[in-house]
Amino acid sequence: MADTQRSAYERVQLARSKDRPNIQDYIDHLFTDFFEQRGDRASMDDGSIVGGIAMLGDRPVTVIGHRKGKTLEENVRCNFGMPQPEGYRKAMRLMRQAEKFGRPVITFVDTPGAYPGLEAERHGQGEAIAQSIMLMSSLTVPVITLVTGEGSSGGALAISVANSLWMLENAVYSVLSPEGFAAILWKDGSRAADAAELMKLTAQELAACGVADRVIPEPEHGFTGDCTAFYRDLREQLIEEIELLSSRSGAALSSERYKKFRAIGDCRS
């Protein structure tokens, strides 16, 4: 059940909660026969991006998503969900493969942003993000993105240029974190709650101005109990949306996706 009384920053904190499902939970509950594919075929495998082929009902799909851990050890292994350039190049490899074989692409976004380290910059972080955005804009297969937690900065946008962009009820999607916004605007990162109210980053606000196409209700008790009904309903919605998008031509899918994201800058409060 939606809680309309929560502040924007309360939703930011919920989006970051370690109790929320991660990409592996969605793979386990929504798909069958998942086959993970690793590596960018140039340098290394980045564990903060998971990708592979799976079955959604009776249809093969390509699944790509950010990986966050649920413990400190898991988060260290997947760099707290902050991809290196190699992660985005792996994602692009899987997108090209999906287009070659006509498979829809489903992405799951949950990241504080792309990794900002010196080594990532040396390996072409900005170029990898830009190439991924450009590639997704031109794909001729259906693309659905689910923002499941925190969707911040170009690190989120790089795998979320979709025909249908859905957000969980307490997910957020923004150009940067509220802390970063406050530090830039007011030179005071402690004003993150004030920044969150200005940024229009909640699912409800983004749906109102046409950025998010659908808001997915979360279990009333949160994600700490039985979530069977939540996953069942989400799976059914994905199957229906894939069927709808698959009825359109590749040229139409690409054109609609491009126009959708070009229009985002027209959003007004």
C-alpha cells in the first residue's frame, strides 16, 4: 500500500535499505533458466553489473542489472553497486547480443552512481557510459527498466534508456544524490533532506511529470516478510508489457525511446 505521507528523503533512505531485494532476488523470483554471462571481452569482469539470458514465461529475454550486496563482504566484492567501465561494456555486449537474436532487454537499476575512481577514469568511464546510452537509444528490441532502489547519476542512466521505465514505490531516480546536490548548491551536504524535496526524485513525482511510466506498489509490510504476491504481480506485468512492446516495429521502438528521453528536459514542477 502506498504511503503518500513519506518525505522525499525518507524514500531515499528506504531506497538504500539493505533489506530491499537485489538483482539476484529478482532473477530468482521473476525468471527461470538464468544463464549468467561474464566479462566485457576486452579486459575483465565487473561484478557490480550482472547480466545474462533467462526465460520470462515462454519468452527468452536478456537481463542486466546493478548488483548490490546485503553484507559488507558482498558489497566489497561488487563495489557497492558502482560499476567500472568494464561493467558497462559487458552490458553493451549483452545488449548487442539481444538485438542480434531479437530478445527483449530488461534492466534493473540500483546504484549510487558509476565508480568515480582514478582507475575507472583511466579506463574510460565517461566514454563507456556515453556509448551505453547511445546504444540503448538505438536498440530495435523492447527495453524495460525497473528502478528498484537508488538510481543516481549517469551510472543509472547508462542502463535505463528504456521504452518503459518503471519505479518501485520507494525507489528514487536522479541526476545525483541529495547529498551531492546539497554540497554543490549550498556547500553543505548535511542539507540532503532539503535537497531531496527540490530534486523531484521520487517515483510519484517522476510519474507525475512523465519520466516514470509506472509506479510499482511495494509489499505493505516491506520486504522483510513473504513477498510472493509482489513478485507474481510484477512478473505478470512484465509479461504483458513485453507482449505489448513486441507488437511494434523495431524502428518504432527505437524512435519512441529516443523521443521519450529527449523530452525529459521539458519536465516542469
